[in-house]
Amino acid sequence: MMRAAVIGCGNVAGNHAAAYRELADVELVAVTDVDPARAAALAARFGTRAVDPQELFGLGLDLVSVCTPHPTHEAVVVRAAAHGVHVLCEKPIAVDLGAAGRMIAAAEAAGVQLGVLFQRRFWPAARRIRAALDDGALGRPVLAHASVLLHREPEYYTAAAWRGTWATDGGGVLMTQAVHNIDLLQWFMNGAGEAVEVSAAHTTVTHPVEVEDTAVATIRFAGGGLATLAASTAVTPGLGTRVQVSGSTGATVGLAEYPEGSEARLDVWAVPGAAAVSSPFGGGLVPDLDLAAINGSLAPFHALQIADFVAAVREGRAPAVTGREAAKSLAILTALYRSAASGHPEPVPTTREEIPA
Ligand SMILES: NC(=O)c1ccc[n+]([C@@H]2O[C@H](COP(=O)([O-])OP(=O)(O)OC[C@H]3O[C@@H](n4cnc5c(N)ncnc54)[C@H](O)[C@@H]3O)[C@@H](O)[C@H]2O)c1
């Protein structure tokens, strides 16, 4: 049996605990939180122990999930690595590339696996698009678009003290929600090379926060691929997310996630020899879901990525999304914020420069 624990017992932690509990070769040994009441509540829900963070690494763990606020990821991941424990960290890997680099270096120095949760890559629709790109059905990916039109209640930002400030959240809709779609964009487009330059603008429309709740961006990839992004948490009812890719053959494929959190479906599949379209809104619009329902509906895809991570640890191979892979979306994000601040296009720092091998 592999011994696992969850660190940080807030909104998303239950998806990790539930996934570990379902795996026959994993024991969920403990959960921990700086707020003991939160740890106790999660432990009771999943029939495990709540322990103090200081006691955790005395329990002989093999792996941990890190479900704490983004700016705390570095300290928690580095500590786990120092104890020789494999780490699966929630997205975004960190809020700056220096921190991501230190996390990756700590895991590599300790010889432990570092994985980062981007469970939307595990949608069958996302895998089908990646496979179509690998098979050459689209040729070279040349054009992509992601739209992220979500709803959050103002209370989402006020319920946790760390949300909504530059210092403690690192950003708004781009850093916390659109990071998933930026990850998909770069995963689909990287056949055209890594992202090299971005332009962005952002604003705050309705939410009581200093970070952005609405943003637009363009991303240019080495090799000439282009992508656009529009993202907001100020849309009601939320209209979910979409990612579309067109290739040099002229073919276009795309997926749509509606409502937010549900399994995405292919809404456009127009490749040589096949043409199918469907509307994600065919069943009509649904009222906005609360956050617990959105996070809960993501659980099957957390379970798939967590199963991959456990298998990677067991087999001594890299997990599906490594720290280095997760740093690519963060590199794009840091350039987006820089461009929005400068008002000019900005280069994307190459993760190879910022995070030495
Ligand atoms: N993959 C996804 O779709 C998804 C969904 C939701 C959240 N997340 C990510 O998960 C992380 C947590 O988000 P959340 O919404 O669950 O936050 P949350 O505020 O609901 O929970 C965070 C918990 O971490 C605890 N904590 C803070 N610092 C800690 C530390 N040093 N050690 C132990 N516990 C600590 C807090 O007390 C809190 O209970 C974020 O990085 C977020 O981006 C990912």
C-alpha cells in the first residue's frame, strides 16, 4: 500500500481525498490544515485522521496532495520534497517562475516526482484533440481560441482572505480559472513551438477585488501559431469554456465545457473526411452552479490524474503533467500580466532559461 495525505482542507481537497480512497493500492493516512477545524471536518468526511502540519511527515508518507492557496505551494512542496515524499500540487504550480523553479529543483534534488493538477487534460475530448494533432489530421496547429465565460458570486472572493489580492492570490481570472484553458491552449499548440510573445489587457467589472475579473489576450507561438483568449468571472449565467484549434490543413477541432465543471464535449470536429458540430447550449441555459457543485463535478477528472500520478510513482516514471510542463502556463501568465501592465507585447520567458535543467 502507498501512504498518501492531503495538505490544505478547503474547497478542492475533497476531490483528492475521494480519489485516494477509491484507489485499491493507496491508504489515505491523514489530512492536515493550518486551520484544525477544517482538517477535522475533512477527516470525518473521509474516515481518516486529522493531524497538525508539523506531525505530518512523521507518518511515513509516500505521497501528498497540496491543496493550499497558490502562493503557499512553494513552501509546502519544498518541505514535502525535503522529506523524500512525492508531491501532486494543485494548479497553478506557483504565482511566479522563480518559485516554480525552486519547487522543480527541490523535487529533482530529492529524487521525488512533482506533478501538477490540470485535470481538464484528462477529458476524453481533450485527449482526442491532442491525438488528432499527433496523427497529423490538422497539420501544424496555426490558430486557436479559448473562451472562459464563468460566473462567481462576490462571496467567492470574500469567503477566503487570500482571494482577490495581487499579494495573496497572484492574479484573478487569468491565474485561477483561465490557467486551465491556457494550459490546454499551449498543450494543443506546442506542435507550433512554445509560446514566445503575448499581448493582454484586463479589467475588473463587477467583483470587489483588486485583481482582474475580466481579460483578453493574444499569444504567439514559435513557428507562427497564434491564439486568442477571452476570460471573465463576471458573466451570468456563466457560459462555460471552449477551446478551438485550426491547423495548416484548414481543419478545426474544438471542445466545450458547459456547464462549468462538467465533462467537455467535442463541439466542432471538421477534419478531412469528417464533419460534426453540436452546440453545448442545445439543452438550453442552466442557472449558475455553486462552487461546491462545480468542484464536485470535476472530481472524476481529478481521479484520473491522481491515478496517473500514483501509477507514475509506482512505476518510477514522470507523471502526465510534470512541474516543468506546468511551468509553461505560468510563463505565459507572467507575460500576460506584464503586458497588461506595460500596455505592450511582452516576451514569454522561456522556462528553459528560468528553470535550468
Ligand atoms: N484543479 C482545479 O480545478 C481546482 C479547483 C479548485 C481549487 N484549485 C486549487 O487548489 C488550491 C486551493 O484552492 P481552494 O479553493 O481549495 O482553497 P481554500 O481556501 O478553500 O482552501 C485552502 C486551504 O488551505 C489551508 N492552508 C493554507 N495554508 C496552508 C499551509 N501552509 N498548510 C496547510 N494548510 C494550509 C487553508 O486553511 C484552507 O483550508 C488553489 O491553488 C486552487 O487554485 C484547483
